Amino acid sequence: MLKKSIKWLLILLVLVSAAVTLYGWHLSGRIEKRFSARLWRMPSTVYSDTTLLYPGQGFDRKNLTEKLKSLGYRMVAGRPNNQGEMRMTKGTVEVYLKDFKIPSQHRSGNPVRLRFDRGRIKSIERIDTGDRLAIMELEPEEIGQFYGPERERRQLVSIRQVPPNLVRAALAAEDSRFYGHHGFDPVGILRAFYVNLRAGRIRQGGSTITQQLAKNFFLTPERTIVRKLNELIMSVIIELKYQKEEILEIYLNDIYLGQSGTVAINGVGEACLFYFAKPVKDMSLAEAATIAGIIRAPGRYSPYIDKKRCRQRRDAVLKAMSAKNWISDAELQSALAQPIETVGENIVVKKAPYFMDYLSHQLGSLYSRDDLTRLGLSIYTTLDTRVQDAAEKALYRGLTRLEKSIATLKRAAPAQKLQGAVIVVQPKTGFILAMVGGRDYAASQYNRATQSRRQPGSAFKPFIYLAALDQLTPASRLSNEPRTYMIDGKPWTPENAAQEVGVNMSVSMRAALAASNNRATVDLAMQTGLEQVVEKTAPFQFTTPIKPYPSLALGAFEVVPLELARAYCVLAGDGVLSHPLSIKDVTDDHGRLLSQAHLNIDRMISPAKAYIMTDMLKSVVSEGTARALSGWNLPGPVAGKTGTTNNFRDAWFVGYTPNILALVWVGFDNGDPVKASGAKAALPIWAELMKAIPQYISGADFKMPAGVVTRTVCSESGLLAAGRTCPLPMEEIFLEDIVPDQPCPLHPARNPIKDLIHGIKDLFNSTP
């Protein structure tokens, strides 16, 4: 009987062993498959463009320090000695630049001093060497991430990047016998059992780092015997298949270490930035012990939740390290004496949300949504965060001012509020520096900059004048008389707006554009030929059809604001049509370049034609409908055009300097009247924006290209001035192929000899 029992027991043991072996083999396959694949979903991170600084640039100390703070730099009392530190002194900013690496360049951090004088950078020099710098570049700023369903932030680090003190602190806090066990620690389990028994409650866990890893990757958090057995078996398998350093690296990149709003902070790399704004390699002993102390319970030990409890936990970790002889007594005492100085909680928010939506749409042709939320791409954009911030503030303040000045514009319901859009572009590259698609993204995600279609009104007139430059000149005369046109069998009589300056029945092209004369502009379109105007406008690639009706001269068809801004870039960018760009480079999670944007430009018109149009648009600002801009005291010249549609439904201003172009639109989504012109509703927003970004306004004038000549003409006839007889001669510019060659017939030149003879005859005839 005994032999039979032993036999069955052996059979049972063999079967159990076989079952355990098969189950272990199954688990081993799961583990290998999981660890050989991408371990985590890594959100793709979106960055702004870099920021260039140079002597002579309009950039004051306040703007610079705000920019540095947004990049994570910390203000210190003494001279900056570590990367990421800065201080302000009288007339200077000293900053220890951080390392940064982007596809186009790699820069090592170094200390620099910037001197300022009257709102401009006077000089830039290296503090350590004294060398003067002609240019300095600040690293890109993070503006958002594409999160997956887990909404986790994680900065992957190699175990070689983690300083020894942080490794030892993590081991002291969570698994001091990590290098002495094979997946589970019987000594640790017994110790935890004893501590919990004495306390009468769960105070300490006996899980090793490997067990924690197995639970996090493969198991649910419930406390059952089956789950614990699975955890033990998996821990042993993981230890058999992988080196200790590999296990530790995965663990340090996986652990949950806090919360930023709705986003989880995972891994020591991200935690070091979140709590101390430092890369993991720069952690001090005290900071390393703080991070390690948080691991056990981020909700209890985070310094953002309870700094006192966090310090107590940090000190316990330091003492545990000392007990293991991993740090000296001197190191212990020094670290214990240090306060916990965090960078300050920075809740992750979506910056430039309308731009981010537009970017996401452009990225859709390159990457799927799943790729963006799991591959950890780095996306470098054209956005300038200082310009974006200025555009958002200018629009909000401008709309608020309008509502205060015209009480009927104020609406309580968010969906019915007065709206606006701002687009800022570099004309010659097409780089989008800022995009605001509405006054409040939380209330409405509809991007009016890229999705709305509105009538441009007089903001379209420059393209009518451009189409005429093959036949006419800025001095050519246009009819400003009332006239009725038949459109689809119905009479249409354009009228000049009340604020238009021109009252003469004949005006020059320059004066008509400056005053935004409707009658003269329609006359110009008819002289040029409506079909010719449509043909000349087609290459600008407006997505709404333009039909050859006389009303097209007054912007009666609809346009997308971004398309109108792009069209103006031709005038501002020497005749080149640049396609709007939001993406510059995309790299993978190892920094390898995946895709790179290339400037896509088309020659639309000659630089000479672009210059003539720009010069005429300068007259709009100096003496026409945008002359109120002179009160803003902006340095240097501005070219631009206001726009106001029928019944004041849309108000526009598009203006540019040699370096930057911005479009502002104001209106109601349902088409209610704004009750203000482009000059009163949109222009002040544009002006406030420009005042806030002096770094883009150099004060230099537009350069006259080859193919443009200057002549003195009669301001009344537009033909060559006849000596001193023309009462109002003026300098005007012309295409060298279309220059007036006829003298002014209104004030013919006099012949001195004939005048003398006639004078003598008159004298004799008058003598009695």
C-alpha cells in the first residue's frame, strides 16, 4: 500500500513538474515577446522652432527671461554655474545654456552674458572665455504631445546615463538585495511579514524590483494567491533570461512617479525633469534620494503634495544608503541638510492649440494617429512661442476692447461671441510663426484661420491692381465716377464707402488703392479685363472659385484666411509664392532624421512688380485707410491693406514689414455685423501684436530691386512733369518697361523767348 502511494505521489510530482514546466515555457514566451517588442507607448513630442538672438535685435530683458523660464531655466542669486541657471543684473542677463541637439545642429551648453540698451541686445559674450558672439540660439520649446489612451510622459534613459547615487537610492528604497537574489527574496518577504505583524497592518512589501516589473507588465494589481504565484514564477523567468542591468534599466524607465494634471509621469528620466528641471545625469545625491523615495507612493511622498513627508521619506532613503555603506557619513550629513527645492509644478497644457490641430492635420499625410501616440517621435515645427503668445493676447484684448466700445457686440453665449483669427508668417519661407483660430479654444475648436471662408472685401483689392501692372502704372488715372454694371441681367452700382478719402472724379492708381476707392477699383478691373484678372489670380491657388464679375474687384467671393495670407506673401516676399509650413523636421526616438521639410516656392511675379505693389501698400498706411497705424510708433515701414465687407460683416487687416507678415480677421461666425471697419476692428490688433515682437521689426526699408525706375510726374495727369509749370510734381516708381514718355498736357512747358515777344507786344498794344 505504501509503495503504491509513493508511486502515485511520484506520478503526481512528475505531472505537476511537467505542468509547471509547460506553464513556465508559456510564460517565458509571453515575457520574451513583450520585452522584445516596444515596451511602452511613447507620445510624440512637438517642439517650437529655435530662437535666434544677435546684437542690435529688439529683444528686452523681460522678454528674454520669460522665454528662458518657458524653456525651464531657473533664476539663481549668484553667477550661473550649472546648465539651466540664469540671473538678471543691471542691464544684463547671464545664462548657462543647456546642451541641445536637433537635426540641423548640436550645441554644448556654456555660460553667456547678454547686455541690453534701450530694449535692444547690445552684445553677447561667453562668460568663461570673454569671446564676443555674433549670434546665439536658444533650444526649441516643448509645445505639446500626442498622447495615447494611457496619457503617460516618459523620457527614456540608458542605465549608463543614470548616476550611481540614483541607482543606489532606488535599490535602498525598494530592493537593497537586488544583486543577491534570483527574482524573489525570501529574506525580504520574512522581514516584511515581521514588520507588518508588529504593526498590525500592511506597512512594508516584500516584492523585489523584478516582481514589481512582472506585476506592472503582465499582471493585474489585485492581491490574490494565484496572482502572487504568477508573479514569483515570472520573476524567476525574467532573472534567468535577462541581465540585472537590463532589468534595472526597464524598471527605472517604467516606474510611476507622479501626476501632472491628467498626465502620468513615468520613469526617472521624466521625473527628474518634472521635479527638478534637470536631466537624470545631473541629479545630486539629495535629489536622487528624493526621486527614489517617491517610488513607494507618489500620492503621499510627492514634494508637490506634502513636502514635509517627502523630506522624511528622502532622509529615510539616505540613511538606508548609509547603512549599506553606499555613501559616506560626510555625504549623508551634507544631503540631509539640503532642503528640497523643486522647479515648481508645471501642469502639462496644450500650447498653441489651433496650431497643434493644423499641425496634426499636416502630419496625417506622414504618420497615423497610432504612430504619433506610440513611436516617441520628436516633431520640430516653425512656431515661435513668443509670437504665438503675443498673437493670442493681442486678439483677446482687441476683441474685448471692441465689445466695450460697441456694447451690442457683447454676447453671453460662448458660441455666439465675437471672434477673430490671427496668422503670422515669414513671407519668404512660408514658416508659420503663430496661428490663432479663435478667442477661446476650450469654447470652440473651430479653426477660423484655416477652416472658415469669409469675404475679403477691400483686402482683395491689391490683386486687382497687381493684375493691371502689365498695362498701367501707379500714376495711371482711374475713373471715380458713379457707374452701373449689369450682372446676370441685374444692375449693380458700386459706391464708395463713407470713410474713403477720394472725392475726385479721376484718381491715380496709387491714390485709389490708398483710399480704397470702390468705383475706381471696379473701373480698373474693367480696364484690365475681368477674364484677365481671373487668369492672373488663379496661380495664387485660392480654393474658392473666382468668377469674372465686376464685384470680384471688391472681394465679393469668399477666401480662407490662411490662403489670403499666403497670397500677400507674394507681395512681401519678392514675388515668390511660399507654401505654408508648420513642420521642419521629424526624428525617431533615437534622434534619427525621418523626414525633413523642404521649402516649396514658386515664382509668381517679378521682384519689380512685388516692390511696386509693396510701395503702393505703404501709401495705404502712410496716407490711406490704414493711416491710424502711424499712431502706434512702429519702427520702420509697413505695407498693408484694410478690408471691410458689406454691412460690416468682416473686418480685416493684412500688413507686413521686410521680415514678417500678419493677417487679422474679426467677425461673427453667423455673419452678424461687426459695426466697425477693418481699420478700427482689425488694425489695432495687428499693431499691438507687432509692438510685442520687436525682434521681428528691424526698422530697415524694403529694398528696391532691378527693373524699377523713378520719374517725376504730374500728380494730376500722371504723365511727365513739364518743368516748373506743373503745380504738384511728385516722384513715382515704374516698371522699367512701362514708363510714361509723354509730357503733362495739363501744364505745358513754356518757351521763354516766345513769352518775351508776347510780353513786348502786349506792352505796346496797351500803350495809348
